[in-house]
Amino acid sequence: MHTDLFEIIRSTRSMRRLKPDPVPPALLRQVLEAGTAAANGGNMQTWRFLVVRDPAIKAEVAQWYRRGWHEIVGPRYREGAPPPGSSLDRFERLLAAAEHLADHLHEAPAWIVPCLMGGAHTRTSGASIYPAVQNMLLAARALGLGATLTTLYLLFEQQAEAALGLPEGAHSYAILPIGYPSGNFGPVGRTALEDVVFMDKWGERWTEA
């Protein structure tokens, strides 16, 4: 297990190529416990976490994810330019990994589907579930597990959530495929801090002075 928090943060990149080897339940429990340690609105804990290992369920949901990538998201990305802090070569590798995930999502040994109960989707509702998601991603990295946050399947939300068997009043916010990574962790590629942080007023360059 890796325990240096800042090194974990700097090396928790999206791991989209996962081995089919089973993930021990004890490790999944640690990841889930990290999720339930996260902050959430009023500590109401309306979150629910669906762990999916059934091949048939994964296959049914994955068809919607695959369709979303090949018909909508993939073409859109390929028409665009590399994101800030990335090169064309790195961007193309990212797209290849994303396409691999789309075609092999169902092969990930376990999924965690973070959900919220009740209410409607709002701009603030994610504040009660995405901190849990980030905790789980960091915990997976610390345990040597690969994972990624993906919401692409929500392009076909009703069909995918029906395939997941979610009851009325439950809304999913992501799928986290979990497994042992085929590649290596980190470092993450991001633009320079000075390009995205302002001081006091929008547009005023941030400095450490």
C-alpha cells in the first residue's frame, strides 16, 4: 500500500486498461469505506453504492456506454485539439485508452456505481456524492488498483439505469471500473497552476508573493 497522500494525488490518473483478475472483496471494502468517509450535505448520507460483478449486468450496461463513445463522444473528441498541458501524441494515447475502455468496460472485474437517493438532479447534488468518488479513486490508487470516473453512459441514462436495476428515486452519478491496471500509475498531466488560478479578481494572475 502507498501512503504518501500527495504522491497518491499526483499519480492518480485515469486507468482505463484493466486486467480481468478478480479484486479481493477486502480491498473493495477498503475502497468503499473510503467513500463513506467523505463529506456530504448535512451528513444525511443519502448515498448508495452499487457494486457490480455480474457479467450479464455489465454487458447490458456496457452496450450503452460503447454506443455513447462510438456515436457521440469519440467523434467529438477526435475533431478537437489536445487539452491544455497535453501534446498531440499524448492526446491520441488518451483517446486510444478511452476507446479501449468503451470496448472493454464489461471486462473490468468490478464496478462501483455511486448513487444518491431521492430528490432531483441539481447543480449542488453532486456535492454529496463526488467527494466520495474522489476518496474511492484515491483509495484504489493507494491499494494498487486502477480506476477511473466515467459518466459517459449517462447519455443513455434511463436505459443504463434500468439495466443496473436501480429503483425509483435512485440516481447514479458515475461508473467506477475497478481492477488491477495494465499500465503504470501517474504522473497526471495538467496545465500550469499560474494559468488557472487568479488572485482576488478574475483575470488577476495568482502569485505566491
